[in-house]
Amino acid sequence: MSSELKINSIRDISNFSIGGKKGISNEKAEKPFGDVLKESIGEVNRLQNEAEKAAKDLALGRAENIHDVMISMEKASVSFRLMMQVRNKIIEAYQEVMRMQV
């Protein structure tokens, strides 16, 4: 009797749902790496611009809270350092591929 349950559960795999669709789909749901990279660079640029604006506002006396200015500057710094590390890893991977013998 238990073998029937196993067989039935295997047959019902077509009713399995991933992402709201029935069955297992081979569709590519992720964005291409280049698009993700462009969006990430855009986000780093946005954070850098926000930090620069916050620093200018602080210098001109328009910023009321120095903590917010420091937080925005630190966010920009951390995101830039992360972007540089990702760039370094991409360059290392490219160089490794170029060293491969065909």
C-alpha cells in the first residue's frame, strides 16, 4: 500500500507549483548579469550623490542632524567599497578565463 502512495506522489509532480505556475518551468526568471551590474552601479552613484548633497547641506547650515549626514556618507562609502570588490572579482575571473588553455 505504501508503494502506491509513492508512485501516486511521483505522478502528481506535474501539479507541483513554482512561482505560481504549474509544473517545473525552465523559464529564465532572473535578470541578465549585465543589467544587475548596471543597476548596482546606478545605486552606488545615487548613494554617492546623496552623500555629497548631505555634506553640502551640512556645510551651508541647512542640515539639522549631523548623524544623518554621517550615515549617508558611510552608506556611500560601504557601497563603493563593495562595488570595487565586485569589480576586482570580475577582473580576476576574466583573467582566469583568459589563462585557460583551449
